[in-house]
Amino acid sequence: MSTFRRMLLAKVAKRKVPTESYIEGYTNTAHHTIYYSLDGGVTYNGVESNANAYFRIDLEDSPTTLEKLFYPGDNNERSNNFAIVYVNFSHVADSSRITNMAWMCKNLNELNGVNLKGLQHAKPTDIGQIFNSCEALISLDMSMLDTSHVMASVTNHGFATMLYGCTALETVKLPQFPSTAYIGSSPFGMCSALTTISQCGTIDTDKFHVNQSPLTRASALVLIKALADKTGRTSATLKLSSNTFGLLTSNDIAIAKGKNWNVTI
């Protein structure tokens, strides 16, 4: 082999292969047209699931928002989105420019699985109602999300009702809840099957309500250990269901009180 040919092959071998970037998922029946938005819900596009009920949304550039990505809303053409049963974000090549995930998968009432890996470099300021009313969702891992930038403002939902109406949700891993964020009183409203919170980032809000969920004592302790120390600051409130509160020992509650948090029902 000539020296020139070896050099040419070496250059080809070193050439960077373009990274594919896409969102994929499945529907409950083949040949559904899934409508999506990559600009906050203004422009609707469609992609049809194939015979295996698989669909794929190719991303040409780094998206800046996933707001209302699949949200069916009141648009008739988006009614097919109710058929989505699984969404996988792990093939999003660059999520670093994403600043909004509000209403991303709201009202996908057949959704029973989601993989958020691939969004770990996003810096959302708003994830309000992200999975609101996903009635079939049983397990969810949000722990890889960087929510340190979530904030409160007149137009920002913060964490408000992010999992409201997830009536089948049993177990969840949670991100951090910074003091800049608006959380509202019902981020877990109607989560009547939620027993297990296996991981949680720092909770530095003024209130954290999980009082409609029958959490285990171990899950309540995960939250108590995640509470930010508010010594010297205004006290905050962790509200639990009466059943969960009854499982706590005086020492458990003392841990929260030592951080200037009141634990109530």
C-alpha cells in the first residue's frame, strides 16, 4: 500500500461521524400520526408510527425548548398523541440549549414509560406540568435533570403540578428543588398510588406538599434528609399524608426540626 493511500485511509478513519440526534417512542397501535412541537407549541409537525408502532423525530439542530412537545391540548390533530405509550430521549445529542420543559408530556394518558437520559445537560427554568395527568405512568426517574435553574415568575410554572394526576405512579426519583423555584401546593396532587421516593435532590423551597400520597417511612426519610438547612432563615413546611406522618418517629421529626422545617399533615 502506498504512503499516500495510508495517509488517506488514516484521514477517513479520523473523520468525525455526524452524531444522530432524535427522540423516539412507541404508540399503542400502528400508524398513528404523532404531532409535536420544538418551538413551544406554535408549529405542529407530524410523524407516523410504523407497523411496529415505532416513531422517531429527527433533530437537525440542538433544540432550545421542549415546551408542549407532545401536549395534545385542544387541537383535534393532536388527539392521536393520547396513543403514546413510551418516549425515549436518550438519543438527544445536545440538550444544553434547552431552557423549557413545561407541559412537555402533559395529558399523555396512555404513557407508561419514559427515559429522560439525554436531557441531563438541559438547564430548564420551567418544568411545570411536565407529566401532568399521565394516568398510566407507574415509575419515573427525573433525578438526572438539572433543575437548579428553575425559577418563579409571573409567566413561569416552576414545578407547579408537575406530576398532578399521575394516579398510577408508584415510584419516583426526584431532582433538586431550589429556593428560586415556584413549587405550588400540588406538585404531587392526586398521586394516590405513590409510595416510594427513592432519591431526591436538595429541597430548598418554603413548602413541600406530598400529602395525597401514601409514602412509606423510608420515602419520607428520603425527603427529610433532602431538606435544606434553613437555620437562621424563615421556617418551611413539609406536609405528608396522615398515614405517612403516623409512621414517623419523634427522632425523624426532630431531624426536620433541626433544619427549621415543620412536618405536618
